[in-house]
Amino acid sequence: MNSTANSTANSTANSTANSTATTAYTATTTATDSPANSTAAHTPAKTVLISGASVAGPALALWLHRYGFTPTVVERAPELRTGGYKVDIRGTAIEVCRRMGVLDEIRAHSTDMRGGSYVDDTGRTIGELSAEIFGGRVEEDDEIMRGELARILHERTRDDVEYLFDDSIAALDEDADGVTVTFESGTVRRFDLVVGADGLHSNTRRLVFGEESRFKRHLGAYVSIFTAPNHLGLDRWETYHALPGKLVCVYSSAGETDAKNLFIFSAPDELPHHHRDVTAQKRHLAERFAGDRWEIPRLLGHAADADDFYFDSISLVEMDRWSKGRVVLLGDAAHCSSPASGQGTGLALTGAYVLAGELARAGGDHTVAFARYEAHMRPGVERNQRMAEGFVKEMTVESKWKIRLRMLMVRTLPRTPWKNLIAKKIRDEIQAAANAVPLVDYRMPATRGTSGAPRPTVAP
């Protein structure tokens, strides 16, 4: 989800502040370690079970197959989940996608958003901002619907990777030589390694590390997203309506006939429902926005019937370590930065690239690879999590006067002589976070590839 719109307005309101954006770290190193350099006595891992078929899981499967591993992906849903919101591809993730061979296809399915506007209770436009300011993007940055990205990654891997849909992990029993996995279907299989890429509510994390409550930190807000008819006639445009402690957005991206509806509201305490209880989630949403004006009553009516309804807390996952024995976590399962950061997908793609590269670099020795993977990723992850903490507060401004100030800034920004400086300040902050995990060049076998994808450059 793009969190830039409200940071744009907030940064505008504070444009006189004396701040300097942190310079993005984009240094590239070359990983020259070979399997022979690993001193561990472990039998090299070859078979890898990956739980989760959204973005992180298939991306990891793609890289593992190229390096000669045998990945299997298990997914609880009966088929590929193609719903969801729009996600940003920025910074380090751009080069990762290029090396995966999917960047051109991402470009072909770009949301191509032109800009956005804020409206009042009557639907009157208060102010508009161009995509350049609204999105905070530079050069090659792009945006794609999460479902499209999942489809691209699945299509690139399905001929080379085993996918097990409509199943999940029920139990894990690790010994010195591998992991015995019992699936919900009753099937029992052996794997050398297991990767949990199963999101904020990771089943793998629960089985191996303990209950979710030990690692999830609620940031004081909830988000809901669902598809509905585009009755506002939007064309690659976002329309926002801000209320005290709430934000509603309707947008339609390139090639879409429907619209996505986004609701965010503040909630200091977590709501009492299970994360799969959709009936309770729809009730919570309707109660929080009951009596609000603009298009909200009609949108809530669509929520009741939406078959892709999504509702969850805006939370972080914070763990002391991301691996235990032969099990390792990836993406949101390890370090959810929440939709407020706008960087969750980029971190998932980059993490998949690093984890696979380190396993190959260590010759399949997970004791070495897991430690290197975490050491490389953690500083950038923590930077993005801290950014999310600030952005979520901007999404749910509590006072009416702060909302009025924000709307004043949105209305006047396009006519101000310093608009380019404000836009640059926003971009610099976002780019520093997007490049917070530096790129590594991993050695690649010259003959190994994934169907339909060009092989990445081999490090010298």
C-alpha cells in the first residue's frame, strides 16, 4: 500500500522544519565465498519447503531453483490469491526484479497512477497533487497490484517448482539431518530446510518460535481493503477523504474497471476477533464508520458483499532472531514493517534474493547462511519499521484542526515556489528507506535458470 500521500501532506505542513534526509546506502559488494570455504560439517541442504505463495515465497523459490536447490511451496488457500492493494517497487528491489527477469513484466502491469485528490463531506475537491509529488517516486520506481505481482512470480516458477495448494503445515519435527513435516492433509514428508514466508500471522513462526503475541506490536490502527464498482469513474486516480482518526481512499489503476476501497482507522487497542473471522471484521468496519458522510455508506455496502475483503491490524513483527535450527522466516513472517511503511514488498523481494544467495554462497550450510542473511537484512528492516511508526500516525490524524491545516497545504502546494523542495525532501526520505538494504552480487551457476527468465549477471 502506498503510504506516501499523507506523508506528502504532512511534510508540506512542516516544510519549514530544518531536517536532512539520510543518504541512501547503495554500496554493492561481491560475495566471493565458495562452498569449499564453509567449514561446517553439515550435509549441504537441497530440498526446501516454503510456506506461503504470495510474494516472498515464490520469489525465494525462483532463486533457489536457479541455484540448484529443490523448492516446494505450500499454500493454505485453494488457489493463488490475486487480490490485494497496490505495492511499491523501489530502490534495491528494482535491481532484484531486474535480475529475476520480471522487471519488464512489472512495468507492463504498472498501476500508472496520474495523481490524487482530497475531497470534503460533499465530494467537493479540496486539492489535487500530481503523481510526481503524490507517489514520491524517482527514476525506475514503479507500482503494481499485489495480485499481479503474485501472478507473475507464480507463472515464472510453476514449471520448475512444486506447488501444494489447499494445504498447510500442521507439525514440524527437526532432527540432525532434516525436518519431518506433517501437513494438514495428513501427508508426511522430509525436507532439509523449512522457510516460513506466510505473512504477519505466520503459522510457521507460531509452530517454531511461539505465539504471535510475543512478536507482533500493534501500531494503533487497522486497515481494510476490498474491490467494488468504480462508481466515481476514476481513471488511474486516487480520491481521499480524511476524518478525525480515519482515512478513506478510493482508487482505480490502469486496466482496471473496478475500484479498490481503502479504509484506515485508529484503534489504540487490538480488536477482539480472530484474524480469519471475516464476519466480525466487516462488523468492526461498519461500526467504526457508521454515520460518516461522503461516499462511505455506499462503500460500506460494497464491503458487505466483497469476496476479496481484507481487514487487519497495522502491526510490526519484531524478533530477536529469524531462524531456529533448520527453520528460517522471510518477509512479513520475520519482520513485518506494516502497510504504513510502503516497503513490505520490497523487503520481501530483497530478502528472498539475499536468503537464496547466502544459501548458495555457503554451499547449502544453513548454519552459516541464515546468520549472514539476517545480519545483512536486519539494519535496513529496522530502519523501515521505524519509518512505519511515523507514517501510521500521519494516516490517522486525530484532530479536526490538523486535518484542516493539511487540506490547506494540499490546496496551496501546487502553486507554491518551494513545491519542488518539498517533493525532494519526501523522495529522499523514502529512497533512503528503499535502499537501506545494500545489494550483493552472488555467484551464479552458468547453466541454471528458471523457465522463461533471463539468467542474472554472474559476479566476477
